[in-house]
Amino acid sequence: MDSSTFQKNIKDKVNQALRNGVMTACQIKVVQNRKVFYQKKFGIIYQYFDLASVTKSLVTVPLMIKLVQDHKINLNKPVQEYLNYFSGTEVGKIKIRSLLDQNSGLVWWKPFYKKLSKLP
């Protein structure tokens, strides 16, 4: 397979995944013999995207695995089952699994600073 066909195949597959809601963004880097063969960002990449992904991988996932193994949490239960603070709210109805899959529908960021800047 030549380089242009390879790149077109990657682009087509990633764009299909974006359209189908499988992911909101991704970055692909292909290295061959220590040389970057292909590198591209797809979707909306925010500066905080990578930090959030690293934090989830290094902290949240291992903790959740331990909780599931110890039968202390069920990923198919809603948040309000474990955090009473969220009982009866939209967040409380979201399943734990959806938070981990990052498909809960929650807004990733809100400009709270705009309201805070108006305080005396």
C-alpha cells in the first residue's frame, strides 16, 4: 500500500468514527524506523485534552478497577447510587460507565470565571 492510500484510509476511518460519535477527537502518529511517517489531529483538540486523558488512565481507571473487583461499585448503576449529593439531578442519573467512557453528555468546560469576575 502506498503512502497516499494509507493516509486516505486512516482519514476515512477516523472521520467515520467521528461522524458516528465513537469519539470526539483523536491524534494519530505512525512511526517507522524512528521516522514520523504520518501525524494528524482529528476533531476538536483542546489544550486540556491530553492532560485529562492521562489523568483518567493513570488514576481513575486503576481506582475503578479496584472498586469493581472489591464489589464496591457497579458501573451500570447511576452516580446518585454512590453520591447522595447528586440524587434527583441530571448528573445523578448518569451511569458510572458513561462517565468512564466519556459519553455522559456533560459539558467538558464552563466559563465560571465570567460570573466570578463580576463579584465585588
